[in-house]
Amino acid sequence: MELNGVTIDDTYAEAFPTWVSRVIITAVTEDYAYKAAAEATGFATSAIGCPCEAGIEGFVPAEETPDGRPGYAILICAGKKKLKEQVVERLAECVLTAATTAVFDGLPEAEERIAVKLHFFGDGYEYQKEVGGRKCWAIPIMNGEYVGEEEFGIVKGVAGGNFFVMGENQMAALMGAQAAVDAIAGVFGVITSFPGGIVASGSKVGSKKYKFMAASTNEKYCPTLREKVEDSMVPEGVKAIYEIVIDGLDEDCVKEAMAEGIKAATKVPGVVFISAGNFGGNLGPFKIELKDLI
């Protein structure tokens, strides 16, 4: 298969289930909202070594937020038992502490709910108020008040949608990956949780040599090992590979993000091959065929 002259591998991305909370963070300016959102989604690239996977879904204009201020939506993804803890800790440590912030539930229609009781920080001075038709708590703090909802919807989502951008040199692959991430940013309900949305060190489950490692370098996709690894998956002429990993509210939005990202990457000169990562069905039940996306 080819798209814009780029070969599309006849393979699939293997994704797995997760639970997702969507939180809308607002502030007095877009910049302050972004700073809080970025802080709240830190150290959350991969469930392999992080307590959750999280990222900024996108900007939410003032006319679409409960308090009429600009904001950003973030997604926090984890197992159901861990998710509440991660939402509580990230809002308490990274948003309550940020200048002028407020938080609102981004999934108000979700049936499953978690309680995030931050109002006790008010030490008895907190009070309830309504903002945009939503029941919130106001906590007196040094810059005025922190305002936030304390019940958040959670849904069963999909994590680990992915594809590989392969280039004839490092910059071609990088610009292809960046084009993909930029395109994915316009898709509702998804995040690319790695730094800048791009994965440089794609991994495999476990290790061949070190038994204590939960994950290790994916040698089959390392261009410098092409002539050293018997079953290398690096096509001839490929000098660099970047992986794009996508988490989302459901399978459809992950598929849409993958499709938009792949289309964008194939338009970059020097990108020569698109593939995807899977583990033969051992990782998760979602099998997203690349051929169905183009």
C-alpha cells in the first residue's frame, strides 16, 4: 500500500483498555491555563514506568467553559483503581497551586464518577457555590479563591494506538512525526502523552538480557542495529524512526487520530515508510489495521 508515495506497512497497531478522566482547567489567561495543564500532565508518558498516562487534549475557548474563561482540557488515563488517586494528586499539587485556576468535569454525562475532595484544604473556610450551572467548591487561597467541581466522570477508553514514522534521515523522520502530532492535535478526545507527542525510544515488553527490566529497547526497529539483528524490521534506506502513541476516550477517536497523523506524515519529503507496533495480541484486544485508515 502507498499514500502520497510513502509505503504503508500491511500491519496493525495493538491497543489496550484504560480508564479516562477529562478535566477542564481554566485561568485568567490562556497562558496561565496552559501552564497549569502542562504541570498537571507531567511524568505521565507511559504506564510502563509512570503512575498514569496523561496529556493536554486541547484548548477550550472561554465561550465553552463553565466560568467563561479560557482553558485547556487534559486527559488522565490509568487503571480504574489508580485513576482517582492520580486525578486527586495532580489537581491538588499542580492545579490548586497554580495562579488563578479553576477546574471542571470534562465528562459530565459519564455514568461512572469519582470524588475528588479538595475542599478540605480550605480548613473550614471553604464554601459551596454555583458556576455556570455546576455545583462547585470555593477554597480561599492567597490569590483569591480556587474554584472547582469535585465529581468527575470517567469512561473506558483506549490506550496505545500507535504508528511508526520512518525517514531516510533523522530530520525527515522528525519533521514527519511533528506533522503527525500537529494533525492529531485537531482531533477531539485524544492525547499523545510522550514529550512533544513523539517517542524516540520505542520499547518492547521485557528484556532479552536483563530479567529485572519491565521493558527495553525495541532492537527490531533500531536503524543502527539493522545489520546486527537477524529479524530487523527496519527497511533498507531508513536511518531514523519515531513512534506516535495515542490514548483516547474511545476506539473511534484513536482511529481518527491515527488516520490524520499518518496522512500528515506521508506529505513530508524524506518520510519513506509507515508501520505500527504490536505484540501478537498479547498486549490488548484492540487491533487497528493501518490499511483501514487510509
